[in-house]
Amino acid sequence: MVRIWNEVVEEGIAFPQEELLDGISGKEFFDSQTYCGVAEDTENGDILGLYILHPNNVGRCGHICNASYAVRSDKRGLHIGEMLVSDCLGKGREKGFEILQFNAVVASNIHARHLYERLGFVQLGTIPRGFRMKDGHFEDICPYYHIL
């Protein structure tokens, strides 16, 4: 899971994190989530992708959750992301959340955006220059939500 997560962080085009996880920080990070889901190759046990699910806020906004998804680069295009997002929608409901919100979908991440929209997510607007790409330029971000 750490390797897949770090791969996305290193790409610098989707996750806001800049620091890579190691064995210790990775265990702490994944253990701190409400839930971690994985897509596993049932033939060999390899993890192909994962998601994290956690509250987006606290108190009066604690019914809203947030999630992040990562698929191994050599396994992208196989609909693993769709399986992860679909599973996450059900798991969010199961964990007592009422809304799943994505705070910072990079506007140029068209594959993710098309997937979210196909699954019923609604875009809330656009935040200009909300994401600093790895190369230093800024791109817009698009918040999304889905009623669970």
C-alpha cells in the first residue's frame, strides 16, 4: 500500500501530499483512517489499488467523509478505480457517513472526473489555481460530492 501511495505522491499531479511514506509512517497513516480498502489480485495476492476513507471535518460537519484513491500505474485502465470508488460509496454509508466529498480533484485529471460524474458525483464549482503541480505550475481544482 505504501508503494502504491508513494507512486501517486511522486507523480505530483493528483494528491496534495508531498512527503513520502516509509514503513513506520505508512502504518501510522493507514491505521489512522476510518477504513482502508484494497483491490487485490486473487491469483497472487498483489495489491493493485487502494483507497482511504475518513471524516472530511468534525462536529456539525462530521457526517461528511472524504476519500483518496490510488491504482498502481501498471494496472490503470482496468476499471480498478471504478471498483474502489463503488466500494467506497457503500463503505461510507456503512460507517455512518451521509455525504462523500472530494475537496481537490485536479481539473486536468479527466479520467477521474469522468468516473466520478458517471457514478453520480456532482461538481460544486472550480477553485482557480488550487493545486500546485510537481513542476510548480498551478491548476484548478474541482470539488465533488455524492449523497450516500
